[in-house]
Amino acid sequence: MKVSDILRVKGSVLFTTTPEDTLADAAQLMAEKDIGSLVVISHGRVVGMLSFREVIQAVVKNGGTFGTTTVYRAMDAGPLICTMETEMDEVRRMMLERHARYMPVIDNRMLMGVISFYDVAKAVVDSQNFENKMLKAYIRDWPDDANKDAAN
């Protein structure tokens, strides 16, 4: 399974911010949209990732307030990225190694979407459920050849 398969099912709604936006505005957008991350875009390119983890760290560092902190000062400037062709096993491995919960999907320098750890887990569970369903159907329709051989 590839990242493109996940995005096809998930849809392509994207929420972004810029490095110059205030952290308070970014956090408000995240709360309003009930999302855990924003892709940081500057001049049409992905320059970072802002997740609730970075927001919390910045607020704690600033004594419990947003103050005038910008997204640039809080964002992860080196986020993991993947492409539409990246295999899900590779995405899982990368996310686990870096403890990443969100990963921008880039194709020809264009932002195509964001894969979350939830999306990856859901894809694995859905795949296993489908496989289990197929195996159960196969077992239920098991050929009756064993009974014919026993009668002869």
C-alpha cells in the first residue's frame, strides 16, 4: 500500500500557515478545525510543520503564554516528508524512528496532503480487517473434497 492510496480515501483538505503568522492564530485555527497540525508554507514551498507538540513546547518556554511568538520560532523546520509513491511500511518506520505524528506528502515540490499516524494505523487495521474477511469467506466456502475422499 502506498501513500497515494491513503490520500485517495482520506481526501485532500489541507490546513496551512505561514512562518510569519502568530502562534496564537495558528493554535486557534488548529482548535477551530480540530486538527493536530498545520503545514508551514512560504513562497509556495513547505518550510516546516507545526503540531500541537511544538505549540505546547513554545507556550511552556514562554512562561505559559503565546506572547508574540511566531510560527517560525515554534515550528519543526526539518519535518519528515514522503511522496505519493512511498510505501506505507516505510512511512511507519520513519514515523516510529522520529516519533512523528504528521508527515507532509510532497510530489514535484507540491504539497499533496498530510499523513498522520492515525491514518497509518487506520490503513493497517482496515487492511487486516479486509484480509480477515477474505480468509473467513474462504474457510466458509471450503471445498467438500475431504468428505468425498473419505466416502471412497
